[in-house]
Amino acid sequence: MTHQRWTSRSIGSRLQHGTFYLLLRTLGRRPAYVLLFFVVLWYTLRPMTRARSAPYLARRFPKAGRLQRLRHCFLLNWNFGLTLVDRAASGILGQISITASQGDEQALKTLLGEGHGLILLTGHFGCWQTSSAGLDGVKTPVHVLMHRAPDDIDRQHFEHAGTDAPFRIIDPCGYLGGSIEMLDALAKGHILGIMGDRTFGNDRNTVSVPFLGGDVRLPFSAYRLASVTGAPILVFFSSRIGPGQARHEVARIIRVPRGLGRTRENYLPYARQFALALEEMVKANPYQFFNFYDMWEN
């Protein structure tokens, strides 16, 4: 059974996107933020837009009244808009600052030094779309599992800059879901980036785990890859901390034993670790979780 209820398609038009890009090129970031305020206000007042974030907000703020829910919806949309403007600005203006603690940077280098490759596991939280820019100082090749819908008009930060992607894209819609390419990347000791909070394809590739008081289905492909290759999993999130500023935080290091096979129940403990790490980040930063669909089973 297919269990994909999300879409990567933007709710904005090409004209709307182009207006923001033009503002950034001619006047800079601040005027784009001003226009964004009114755009977010307009979209927040639309019932269709509010319905997209309602499932998450109802679980994150279960006691909120009608006006409070409207406020939460605006702040969520506002922060999402800020990350999109910052993403465009990073490519158009070349302005982005990504920091991480020395301990977290050392953890990444240590795990890479083990020689089994490294799985970077994150979610649709904060500045995930520009997080690859924080790997500029890492000489190891990076591969990212990414699918873009044909009608998706959003541009990545490197597309705004007119440069090649700083990573190699592996399409999950490709042959065998890109599994051969992912295994090859890890076998070569490379970095593999995967999103751990959205399902893609069939339910048989997912496990059910608790998240914000309900059950959600999350993919277990990252944990199975780790079991096959011996690659460690570094769970990290990229929080927006200011205009054009993000902070990378290592939330977990997950080690999956070799030889767990194909039985999905074997990977439940590791999917639960990721879900718990994501829940901790969402509780600390409620307006930086951007899964705009109902991800809960019941």
C-alpha cells in the first residue's frame, strides 16, 4: 500500500518566486522580508493553507484555542518563509553563515575516519535545504537522496548561484530506489545524506514509531544501509538562528549492528531513536518543523 501524502510542489507561483528573487538581487534581504510578512499573512488567512499545518500544530499545541492556533500557524509559515528567502539569498547574494560546535565537527571527522562511509540523517526542520553548504570544509564526496517533482519550481541555493550542486543527487525514483548507488557511495567511504521523516513509495519500506503523541510511519532504509555496510549514522539538524544564519547540531549517533536482514521490525529501535531526536528538536523549536501534511496514522 502506498503511503505518500506529501508533495514537494510549492504553493507559490513562478511570478511570486521571481518577485522575491528580483528583490533580493536589487534591494537585498530586508525588503524581501518585508514583502514576505504580507505574503505569509495572506496565506495564513486562507483555510486551505491552514489545513496543511493543522495536524502538526494540533499535536504540538493541543490546548491552543482558535486565535492561538491562528498565531501558531502564522509563526510557522513565517519561519518557513524566512528559510526560503535565506536559501535564495545564499545563492543570489552569497550570504550564509553556518556554524557548529567544535565537538560536533570533530564527531563528523571521527566517524568518517572509521572508513565505512557516513550516513547523515536529518529531517524537514530548520534550514535543511542549505545544510549541505556547511560541508564545504569536508573533502569527502557527498551524495544526497533527493527527488524533485516535475512541477516543482523551487530553486536550490546552488541553482540561484548558477553553480553545480555541491553533492551528487541520487533519485529514489531511479533503478531499485537508488540502493545500488547508495551502497556504492558508502563502500567508497563517502557521505550519504538522507531525510528520515518522510515516506517515499510503499508502506513495506517503513516502520511505525511514536512521535508527538501519535504513531507515524518512517522509512527504515538508512538503518538497513547502515546494517549492510557498517556505516555509522549521524543524526543532525540545522536550526535557523538569524538572518542568513544557521547552526548545525548533532542530535544522535546511531550504530546499527551488521546482519539485521530485511525484517523491518529489526530496525524499529533505530527509527525510534531518530523520532525521539526529532521530537526533542520540535519541542525546543516549534516553528521550525516543516512537514505540511498529516503524517500521523490515526
